[in-house]
Amino acid sequence: MTLDIRTLMVLYALVNAATAAAIGIVWYQSRKQYAGITFWLVDIILQTAGATLILLRGRVPDFFSITLSNTMILAGIIIIYMGLERFVGRKSSQIHNYVLLAIFITIHSYYTYVQPNLQIRTITIAAMTLILTAQPFWLMLRRVDPAMRPMTFLVSTIFGGYVVVSALRLILLIVFPLQGNDFFKTATPDALTILTYIILTAGLGFSLILMVNRRLLGEIKTDAEELQRSNAELERFAYVASHDLQEPLRMVASYTQLLEKRYKDKLDADAMEFINNAADGATRMQIMIESLLQLSRITTRGRPFQVTDCEKVFQKAMANLQLAVSDSGAKVTHDPLPEVMADDVQLIQLFQNLVANAIKFRREEPPKVHVSARQDGNEWVFAVKDNGIGIAPKDYDRIFVIFQRLHSQGEYPGIGIGLALCKKIVERHGGRIWIESQPGQGSTFYFTIKATGMRQQA
Ligand code: ADP
């Protein structure tokens, strides 16, 4: 069987063009992130143009189809090598390659125009390919950082393939010298090397894309770990700071109390007022610090999730709110509630805070609160609806921030921790919390919690 070189070269040009398109996409997406990708694209475009020029042999001047085409292909290898060096952060001088390319052009031109000899030209091309592809092979195999090697190994293998095929081609050329001076009429052994180059080109495209992909995935993972680590650090910091502030604050509080007790009779009204204000401030700060600690304990002291019956959770929350319910004459109703995967203690706290707020922020009439749940995919959407004072849309986000309140102490007591705790609890469970409300028209707080995974009816 003979392989038609012209057909193979058409295939070679097409595979190069397809690879150029694929690398073009990678270049478009990642050129700003990673150095060197532009060089890869330039290489593949040069390879495609070189292969196309070779195909046009006889139709365009020999300078284009013989000299320029092969120079483009070999220069392309130097360029992709430079690109790979940049990609892995190992830049080196390329002078030896430029010198090699100049020598190649001289020899190749001599055996094209002065003393045409296809055999010697092909040998110089094979030798150059061998020398040039050996460099990226070694770069990706050994010169890269050991941590990067799993990522660069495939590209190195492909270049290893080029090295082996070019070496074999040299041997074949020596054993079976090419006859005549027409590249398109050469015999099967050389055609086989071209076929292998085609496969290697496709392989190179794939391996480059996989390498970028692997690097991207690796970086996403590192970023996620870094984020987790800094979050944990921040929480630890908040915890330690609040914890350590408690002691000096206790001193301030107890000494102001002592001052008040001991010198009550000796101080005038102004001085007593100042002492009272200082004591008030200290107490408020103690409550705030305790709130911060409570908030950080949601994640640090949370219990593992288990199947939790929300009916029971709701009953416990209501038992804790007994006094508020009877004092306000509130009517709290609920639909059947499902089982979810949750930390039950935190879920009690969540229901308790939301229902307590629904009772606290009431209007003149007795509060009416209704709790319901509906399944949406693999999660439950809970709703706590009241007929209270409502909230303007502009404040929807603010109310979930710690210490943010919309009212003075006089109007409604509190320090602005309840909803921040609710948000943290819901987020620890992988859910979301939000509100729908209008001033004067009641509010509905929604939150989601993952279902147990079993089919269940509310
Ligand atoms: P606190 O109750 O201590 O003020 P929260 O974090 O529980 O703190 O609530 C923050 C703010 O959100 C409240 O000050 C109030 O303005 C508003 N809010 C919370 N729940 C309701 C509700 N059910 N109806 C109207 N406003 C509410």
C-alpha cells in the first residue's frame, strides 16, 4: 500500500487548522491569566500556514513552498517552546535556536536552489525537528517544578513522540534514501512519519488544553482552600478577641459598681449620673461581646446534622416562648412540618428568633404568626409570616447584619443579634434566608434547609 503524500499533507493542514481553532479558544479564555499561550497559538498558526504552503508546491514559487514553509514550521517549534517556558515560568536564552535556524535556512536553500537534493533537505528538516522538539520534551519532563510535573507530563510525552519519530525518520532516510526531487512522489516510509506527525499534532492540541484545564482546576481548589482557611482564621480571631475582651470589661463593670456602692453618699448627683452611664455602657458592651461569641459559636460549636423532625423543633421553640405568647395574646399556628437534615438545637434557636421577632414587632392588634413549609427540589422552603409592623424593601439586607436595628431601644428592645444568628444558622446548613414585607402589612421570613433525601410529605 502506498500513502499519497499530497492527501496526507491536506490532512496535516486540516488537523493543524482544527488544533489552531481549539488553542484559539484556550488563548481567548486564558491568555491574561497564563503567560505563553499566545506563543502556542502563533506556533499552531505557523504550522497550519507552513503545511498549506507545502501543499501549494508547484503552484507558488519554490521560495514559499519549500524554504518559507519549512522555516515557518521549525520556527513554530521554537516559538511554542518559548511559550511553554513562559507558561511554566522557566525562561531561558534562545540564541542557540536562532543560530540553528539560520544554519538550517542556509543548508536548506543551498540544496534547493544551488544543488537541488530532496534527500539532504529532508534529513536537515528531520534533524532540526529532533533537536527542536527535544527541548520542550526536556522542559516539560524535568525542568519544571516537581509540583507541576503531573500537569506537564502529557505535553512532555507528545514532544517525546516527536523526538522518537524524527529520530526514526532520520534512520529511515539513511536506510531508504529518497529518490528524485519531488516531495509528493516520495516512498511509503517517509509518508508514515508524516502520518505520525498528524497524530502527534492532534495529541499536542489535546494535551495543551488538558494542561491548561488541570492548572485552572488546581488553582480553583487552592483558592477555595485559601478562602476556607482565611474564613476560619477570621472566625477564630473574632472568637479570641471577644473572649479576651470579656475579662477587662468585667473589671470595668465591677469597679464602677463598687464606686457606686461605696461612694454613693459622698458624690453629688452629676457624679452619680456619670457612674451610671459608665455602668450602662459596660453592660451594653458585655451583651454585645456575648452576642459576638454566640455568633461565632454557631460554626465552632455546631453539632453534626442529623434527621430532625421540625414538628418537635417547633414545639420546643414555642415552649421557650410561652411567656411572650401569653403576654401578647399572640396566635401562633403552623402547617405540618417536615423532617430535615439539621442541627436540632440551632433549628430551635432559628424558629424561636423568628417567631419572637414576629411577636415583638407587632402592631396594636394581637399578633398572628403562621409557620409553613413547602418542598422545592431537594430542599424545604420554610416561611414565618406575621401581621406586624413590616419592613421597607430598602432595609431587607440591613436587618441581617449584626447590631443593625431599625428602631430605638425605647420603641422595641433588643440589640440586633437575632437575625444575624438566624442567617448564620441557615448558612451553616447550606441554605438561604430572606424576607418579603411592606411597612404596615406584616412580614414573611423565608429560609431553606436541605431535605433528608427521602421522599416525604409535609
Ligand atoms: P433585634 O430584634 O434585637 O432588633 P434582630 O436582628 O432580630 O434584632 O432584628 C433586626 C431588625 O429587623 C429589628 O430591629 C427590626 O427592625 C427588624 N425586624 C426583625 N424581625 C421583624 C419582624 N418580624 N417584623 C418587622 N421588623 C422586624
